Amino acid sequence: MVRAWFMNNETTDQRLEHHLNPPVFLNLDELFNNTGVEYFKISTETFETDGVLNKIRHERGYSYEDEIICSKECLQDYDEKLKIFFTEHLHTDEEIRFIVEGSGYFDVRNGKDDIWIRIEVVAGDLIIIPSGIYHRFTLDVKNYIRAKRFFVGEPVWTPHNRPSDEMSCRKEYLKKLETGFKCN
Ligand code: KMT
Ligand code: NI
């Protein structure tokens, strides 16, 4: 299962796990209720034929798909891109990633108290980060991830760095945080 935990605020190597002492983990329901982040387990061996990914794609209307590899060798402007990914931001649309190989961390802000939650993603994890939530991404110490990216319609990857509290997607996110996230 995907692991998620509350982070401490140490400013040492971003690629480390940064647990609280003692560690405090969240299960998938707690993660969803606190943040609206959704998670699906997908087989990396059979996803092309078993229909699980296709069902999600169809139900949620993902019409665009590509693949991103983050490694020193494969990602152009590696240092700059990784810096952008790790700068706290939000998007006007969901950020959907299916990890095919490798691993990394998505950090999302806990709704109520604004504390960072670190979500470890590994091969077989499909994560959906809601629009309007402040978040960031980092590689871990293995420095490698390959992920499929999905989008409804023409992709917009633009990060809006914090603070972007005046954006309507932010206001809508905060409303959902208050009234509760609905399961899809
Ligand atoms: C992003 O937008 O943060 C990324 O695409 C990170 C690499 S995909 C796991
Ligand atoms: Ni993002």
C-alpha cells in the first residue's frame, strides 16, 4: 500500500523521509478526508490489458496521456525542473500520475493545519492530486522515476506558486475541504 505520513520541518536533504518523531502515518481514507488526494493500485505488469487503468481513464475522461522520466540522464534541465517541482504550488486542474518505475515523494498540505504530508509513490501507484491544493514533488535518494501523466483535454502543466489564494480553483478547493470531499 502507498505510505503517507506527517513531515517534520527539517531543511536537510529533501529526498529523505522526514518523519515526525515518533512517526505519524495516515491511511488512504485519512489521506482522502484530509486532502482530497485519491489513490489507485494498478498492476505494472498487466495494466495494458487488465482494464483497471482503462476504466479509470474512461470514467474520469482522461483524453491525454504521456510519459515523464525524471533522472539526470533523461530529464532536460534536470536541476531547474526539479527545483520547480519542489517549489510549493497549485494547479487549475488535477495532477494525475501513474508510477511505472522508480519512486519519489509528493508532499501535500494537510487541510486544517497546513502541515506537510509526505506521500511515497512507487511503481503501481496512481495518485490524483486535486486542483487547488498546495503541493510539491521530489525524487528520493534513488533519483529515478518514470510516470504516465493524464489530463482531461489539452494539458496545462502551469504551476502557480504559493501564495495563489485568490485563484478560483483554490477557493473551490477550500470549499470542498469544509464540506467534505465526495468519492468519485
Ligand atoms: C510534477 O508535475 O511534479 C511531476 O510531473 C513530477 C514527476 S512525475 C512523478
Ligand atoms: Ni504540481
